[in-house]
Amino acid sequence: MTLRPRDLLSRRGDPLQLESLTGEHGLDRPLTTQDVASPGLVLAGYDDRFVPSRVHVLGETEIGYLGTLVGDALGRSVEHFLSFDPPCVIVTKAQEVPPLLLSTAKQRGVPVLRSRLKTGEFYRRIKPILEDAFAPRITLHGSLADVYGVGLLFTGRSGIGKSECVLDLVERGHRLVADDIVLITRKGNDILLGQGHELAAHHMEIRGIGLIDVKALFGIRSVRAQKRIEVVVQLEDWEQAKDADRTGLAGQEATILEVNLPRVVVGLNPGKNLTVISEVVAMAHLLRMTGVDIATAFNDRLIRRMMEQRGLKEYLQEDYE
């Protein structure tokens, strides 16, 4: 995703309260990093460890320092700062900007924006915007549903029944997030958010029927715009999945955007109730989130019983009465 200063100006709701002080100059320059910082000592001529590719914010301290400079000293400071060709300069708290800074920025094509927000509040608002714009993204073929509040991502070959399974889940009161194409974004280190393509708008393709509008058929409560992906349900033909894990102790995983997610492989054969299985997968995940792992608890109980039986057998072998 390419983000430009123009996009910050035209953002819906005007969260940053921005205006351009240099007109159209540089508004289409790409922002190449999500980092935002103050130029700091570079205004005084010290540029060691200065990162010019960031969005640079001039608060009261920086504007106050420039106000103490006159004549050639101000010119040298401004020229030195803008010689690094920063992608965008933003002045906070609706402060007056030295005319020399604006004229030099226009000559170099560097956009200078001004916000009415205080510096701290401006940082708080712009960081999530930049993090979202530069978050890692990927598009996967699959279907995403919200089942009991758990995001289940259904994957598998084309035509195996992903859409039909999700449609049945919707009929049972669960919610569709995306069908066929799932846009996945990583937030932070381990959160994956999935959503559908804007053109799809909660439509599904059901083979033999064609396209259906889930929201129109089942109501607004049957869909949601996005959902965190928590479990991958991989649908496979029975011949390929007949030897899949039968106890749940193996703990299979799927990796998406360097995030590991629990994966459940379900082999399909005639008569299998995939909808109920999907609901059980979601409920089992909710139990694990509360610290209850059914497979591990059963295995521990079995081992404990075996140890008790072994101790009883040894006792009887040594009892000669």
C-alpha cells in the first residue's frame, strides 16, 4: 500500500486536522516508512544517526528554536534540514512557520503540513494510521467465518466445499466475514485480521446456484466486516487425510505472515457433518484459551491411571500372604 501526504490530508473524518502550507508541492510523494519523529539536533547541525526517510514533526521546541535564529543562521539550519529531502514535514499546534522554511520547502518539493493538534495528541493519532498503512498483507484463497466469536479460516482445494460449509454455519446463526478471497493483515507481532474484498461485499459463489448476497438473504447480523483469524480449518479429501491426527496431541500449526496458528485437518467423506465439526473446533479453541486442553487432560489422566495400575500390580506380586 502506497501512502502519500495527500492521503493524510484527505483522510475521512479529518483525525489529524491537517492543512497544507506549501500548496500542491510534494503532496504525491510516497511515504516509505511508518516511523514518525522529530528532527531534533539536526536543526542545530548535528546529523549523526539522523533518519531522513521518516515523517518529521516540528513541535513547540523545534519551532521555538528556529525562532531564536536570525539571518544566515536560520538559513543554514533550514537548508541543512531540508537538504536530506524528508518526505513530509508536519508542524503541530497550529504554530506560525518561518517563511524561509516554507519557501525553501517549495523549492525542494517538500510538503509542509500543519495540524491544530498538540504534539503529543498528534503522535497518538498518526502512529496507528501509519502502522495500518505499512502493516504486512497477504491474499489467500479460502473462506472466513465468525463461529462463537472464533475466527475460522477454511482452506482447501477449489470445489471441496468451503463456501457450502460457511453458508451452513451462517444458516445456524454464525457470521460470514469473507468468501473465496480473504485479505489478511498482520497487526503487531501475532494478530491476523481477515476481511473480504470490497467488491465482493459478502457475496458467495455456490456451485449450481451462482452468486448469492448473504446479507440480503440472512440479514445484517449474518455478516461482519473483519475478524481476527484464530484457527485454520484445512479441508482435504478423505484419501489424503484418513491418517490425520486422531487425538489432538500433535498440535499442528499453519504459518501466515510469520504468525503460527493452530490448524485442524478435516477429511471429507459422504455424510460427514462438517458444520457441527466446525462448531466443535471453535468451542475447543475457546476451552484452550481458558486453560483447558481436552486432549492433554485426557492423556494425563490415562498416564496417571496406568501408573496407579502398575503400582498395584507390583504390590500384589510382592504380597506373599
